[in-house]
Amino acid sequence: MKLLIIVLFSVQLAYSYEGDINISDFNSIKAKIETPQKISPQLQERDENIATISKNYLIANASKKILFGYVKNNDEYKEFVEMYTKLLKDNGFKIVDTKKDGEMVMITYLAHGETGIRRFIGDELNYNAKDDKEIIKLMDEVVSKLEENNMKVVGKYILKTDILRPTFMIYYLTEVKDFQEKEIRLRQLKKGEDIDFELLENSVKIIKKDTSFSMLYIGKELGFVSKLASDENAAKAKLDEYKKFLKENNKEFINYKIKPLDKPFTSGDTTFNFLLNIYFFQ
């Protein structure tokens, strides 16, 4: 059985849109992406019957009720459309429009029951990228958690490309919202600071404590900021100031934690002794 091969052209696009896609936005983002010019795709048969992918133009991103991608010519356009119209039809979606505008290809569909397709790529998780079995095991664990939370997986793939370390990609179904940050999605929180997992357990569904500073979860988009303070009173003052900022910007405060630094340090005339972590929904 021949398997389909795909490659990612932009991980960041997955979280870049709050509304419908427009061409100027796409071109602006695409201009910042260095796409490899030479790719030698190979079809591989896997015992696990999972497609291994290396054609960058076949990766689709998802926003609202649109699947979109980047193609160079009509042959690539036809291949993209063939793949994703099949994915949509196989899962009961009605296709409204298919078009190519410059280098952008878009497939618009009707969401049934307000449910649409979303994507997750696992390259920023912690795993041994040289071990295919470990990648597949991690992917299957994530798929299982999605299914447990009534989020049907409609596609899963192994990505092998020279612009990302080997990883996996999942397409799944969730309820479409007016703003992408409000959607209940599979997401990763990874901001560099250690995460206070206990503060988030009642706000999102934690499915993997990846590392001390990385968490995989299902829920609305989390925000996380850290601030340094000289003492606890200064930390509380910064907390009050940031809570005011969140309210003014229609963001939902979740919780906070003030903790002493392992190694206080001095900058100018101020010695910082505490760290303030603030969690909120975007």
C-alpha cells in the first residue's frame, strides 16, 4: 500500500489567525518562511500503517472553516485539493469552495454541528527524534487522550523533513468558535519558566506534563507571564497591576504564584528575591 507523504511549511501558522484568512496576511507570513527548494520524497511502508511525509506543499493548516496551504504550480494544487477534499468528504463535511490565489490554496467547507478540523504538530515536545517507535508511541498516547475527550482524530502522520526534526502531526475535530483562542484545542504551553501545574488542573485538561516547563493540554489558549520582584509586597503590587491589564483587555485571570528565587540577583539598585507567575486565558 502506497502511503501519502507530507511536510510542514509552517508550524507557527497553526496559531496565527483569529478570523478568516486573507491573501495579504498569508503572503506577509510566508515571506518570513524559508522553504527548502529540494525535497526527495520517499514512500515508506510502515508496520503501523502510518503515513510518513516529505512533500511540503501537502501540509494543510486550519482556520475557522478553511483548510489552506502553499503550492508552487497546478500539479501541486491538484494534489493538495485531492488529498484534503477526500479528508473532508470522508468525515462528512460539505465542500463550499476550492480556489488558488497566487501561491495560496484554500478549501472552504461547512462545519456540521459547528465542528471543524484543527491540527497539532508535536515537534516542540520532549522525545527522542531518532526513534520512530518513540514518536509513534507518543502520538498514539496523544490520540488516545483526544478520543477520550470526544475529539475525533481524522488523520495522523509522521513528518520527516530537513526543516524539522522527525515528529508527528494530528488532525482532529473540535467546536469552531469566533476566536481561535477560545476554541477547545490540543495545545502546548511552553514559555521557558517552570509551570505550576497544580494551578491549572481545574482550568484545562492536562494530558502530559512534558517537562517542568512544557505542558500538553486540551482547552482554551493559556497565557503565562513571569515577573521579578524585590519582595512579596512588590510582587503583589505587580499582580494587581497585571490583573487590571487583563480585565481591560478582556482576558480571564486564572491564578498566580509567588515564590522565592533560588539565587537572588541584583540589577542596578534593585535586588530581586521573588518570582511572580501569572496564568490567564487569552
